[in-house]
Amino acid sequence: MTGALAARWARTVVPSWTYRWLLPALWLGAILASVVGDTSNCSVEVPTTCGPDRTFSLAMIACFASLALLWWQPIVAAVAGVVFMALDLRYDNVASARIGWTVYGVLCAVLLIWIGTSRLRQRSLAGRMQRDQVQVPAAARTGVTSRLLVAVALVLVGAAALGLMNWQDSREDTHLRRAVEQTAVAKGINDDGELALQLPDGSSRKVSVAGDYDTGEEILVLVDPADRDWLRLRAELADYTFWYTVAGGAWLLALLFVLRDLRLRRARPRRSWSGPAMPVRIDPHISGAFAVRSADGTVLLGLLDADLDDEASDLRLLEAFSVLDEEEQAEAPAKLRREWAQTLMRYRGDALLVGDLAEGSWPTLLLGSQALRPVSPFRAFRKLPWHDETASSLPTDFEPAEDAPTAPPVEPAREVPTLPWEVPLRARSWWSLPALIAVLLVGPLAVGAFASWGEWFGACMATLVGAQLVHSLGSRALFRVTATATDLWIRTGWLERRLSWRVVDSVEVEEDGLSLEAGDDWHVVGGIADKELANVAAVFETLRLRSHTGLPEEPIARRPSPVLLINAIYVAVCVLILVLTRWNPF
């Protein structure tokens, strides 16, 4: 697909802002209209207003699905929106709610029609191309996927929700069978929002209510003679039907995960198959998927998340996507960044797309002798009124030359400092250690002050914030790098990492530190003083060479650092203050 045909295909795409932003805003508007327009109060004559209402709970599955699924499966969300509109028109007598949900449901129906015609148009345009049949090799076995595991967990969650509801209902039925109807008098609402009631025997009860009650109003209540703490308003019986919503929502998600897993398996047959192929260009995208362009590279068509059959190659490809992330790229050694870029370059260029070219399809990409099989359906690039998703990828002028210049090897030092040797670091901020001491002193005092005033939320927040500050400041003030004859110890945060010199394959100088290659792992040592960087690298290289004695390699080890001990003591002191203040208030 090239030129004008590809541009026409791109124009058929439904703008993502319609279902990712517009419809959620309208859903919130419909909810607001439902709440504001509902002026009904709890009554004995209509117990479902504030009591158990199974129909409402089941309908709320469609209501929440019409919002929650818009970003993941907009077609299912739109169907749910139309279903809930029908249910609302059938059972809801609030005029503003009926109007709000009718508008939302009609727009969901419009979206369904728009998406359907868009995808038919996309398939029609792709079908106009002359495509050759190609053979796709058999896919590797698809084992138990994370989707299936999540689906099983959701089924269990739904079953547990219904089990809990049945237990609560049976316990409530026991009370209702023993209950006696009485007339209580409302005495007012307290600061906690509870209604104070005076029973005929003169006793007082407090109960949480949903309706509005005037002081002095007579209210029918049910009292269990065998359980003095149990009391229910006749107009507000206990409602546990919300568990239907929880269970139904969990099972709906489980069904969608299973259907998605079945579609994945259909796109990965265990036997070779043939299909119509279309020439395209692909580029690795920062999202971890592949950007699909027209064959001439001028039109962006969409994204396809795909992987390789070989697990080792797929893992290397997945790691290589890190070169497109600026943060991960900045933290990685230069040699590793070059390896990532060279790996991605092997999966960039002209390819064949086998299958349908339409949103929601599951095509396979053939790149040379390798097959990139879909993990999720093909989707177009998302467009917003103020921003369009871009195809972030490697620079077009990147050349993965194998003979690209690399950093010169580090020469070993002629003399090694007295071991153990504390590596000279950059001058740390002068305020790090005083600030740490200040937090250790002021933090517990603040916790005690808040607790003595009864501000428990403030006391807990002071404990958490103080612990975070102790960790941050302690990591700065107590950062150390120590070299011994056999190991390199790096203290960062709560742990000290030990790296045996015997496992280090090379030492490389980076712009802001040293990179130590150990097998497939890289260890970046930062914070070294700039003027000492070359000298430290030379010492590390000498210690590395001296460690090659033929002894077996030792695994990387970790041990707690002083920062963890200080953090633990701080938290323990704050918790002790909270406990003492709670049980022995000042």
C-alpha cells in the first residue's frame, strides 16, 4: 500500500478522542444528571429506593463497563452503553437521568456504526491492492498466558463476591426472622452523619442512613430482641446486592480476557499457513510495538505489538526497545546502547504484512526469514485535537556499523592504593547530612505533636513522609563505593551491593561514571569525582586483572546498609510514639 491509497486508508480511522475523552466526559455528565435529578426519598412503600435492588445492581455492570472498557475495547464499551440506555429507559423514572443516558447511548450506537463502517472501509481499501500469497511458518506453542491466569483469578473473585453476599444475606435473614417492628423518634444527625434514634423503651441508638429525616419524625424500625446491636430502618434494609455488580464485572472481564486469548491463539496456528501479503515498512516504536508504514514510508498506518517465536531472541528484542526511552538510555552504558540500537536495526525496514490491514485485526509481519506474530490487535495511531501520537523510533541516519569507534581500553594502574580503598566521590551537598539529622530529630516530635492533638492522619503522614526523607537524604549522605582486593562494594539506598572482581569482564569510562560489564549484566558506578575518573578506572582494571586466578566466580551479593538501619529505627520510634499516645494520651 503506497501513496494516495495509504492516505485514504488513514483518513478512515475513527479519531480516538471520541471514545477516549468525549464519551467518558458524557458518561460523567449522565451520572451527574442522574444524581441531581433524583429527588426521591427512602420509603417503606418503595423499599428498593434505599434497600436491596438486584435489577439496579445488575444494570450497573453495563453502566460501569460502558466507561471502564472505552480505552481497552471501545466496541464492547459502546455495546454496554446501548444496553444500559435500554435498561435505564425501562426502569428509571428520573427525567434528567433518562435524557442523559439516552444521549450517551445514542452516541455509543453512533460510535458502533462508525467503527464498523470504518473497518469495512479499511478492509475494502486494502483489498484493492494486488497481493501475493505467501507461506507463513508454523508458530511456536503458546502456553498458559498471563491473560488466562488473570481470567482464572477474576472468576475466583466473582465467586468469592457471590459467596460473601450469600453469607451476609443469610446472616441478615436470621435477624429479620427474629425482628420486631417498633416506632422510633429521630433526635437529629450527629457530626459523623449518623441518625440518633430514641426507641419506645427509652434507649438510644445511632445508625447510618441514606435518606433525609427531620428531628422529631417517627420512623419504623426493626429490632432484634436477641441482638441488641442490630437495628434496621424499614425503609432502608441492608443492601448487599452490590456484590452482583462486583461479581458480574469480574466475570465480564474474565470472559473478555479469554476471548482475547483465543484470538491470540487463532493468530498463531501450530501449522504453516498461507495468506495474502502486503508490502509495508516497519520501525520499532517506543511503546514496544512496531510502527507500520506504507511501503514508501510516507504514511503512518498504525502499531502492531508483536514478538518472535524464539524466546531468547524475543527477550533481546524486548530489552533493545530501551534505547528508545530517553531515561533508560541515559542510565545505560554506551556499549549497551550500541548493542540495543544494532538489535533494533535488524527489525527495521521492508516487511510483508500477512492478513487483514484493519483496526482490530491480528496480522503477522514477515521480515526476511523471521515472523513477528501479533500479541494484541493492530491499531491506528491515536489522534487528539491538541496532539497526535508519533512514531518515535531510531534516527533515520543511524548506521549500525560493526567497526564504529569505541572507547579506548582502560590501562591498568601501576600502583594500587591501600586496600580497602574508598573511591573518591564528587563533593556531596553540604546540607545532606545536617538535613538528615534534622529530620531524625524533628520527625518524631512532629508525630508526637500531631498524635497528642488527635490528628492521627497528620501523625501517620508525618511518619511516612519522614521515612521517605530519611531514605532520600540518607542515600545521599551515606553513599559509598569501596574497593577491596576481591570485591567492589557499592552502597546505594537500603542495600550495599557486592560485585566480585572475578565476574567483571571489562571496565569502561562513561561521561558521568564507570560501566562494569559482568556477563549479560551491566553495573554503572556514578558519583565519582571527574578529575579522579581515569585513575579510578585504572585501579578497577588492575584489581579485575589480578582477580583472574582461575577460582570459580562468585554471585552478586547484597547486604543491608546503614540507611536501612536508620530508616528502621526512625519508623520504630514513630510507631512507638503513636502507640504510647494512643493508649496513654497526654
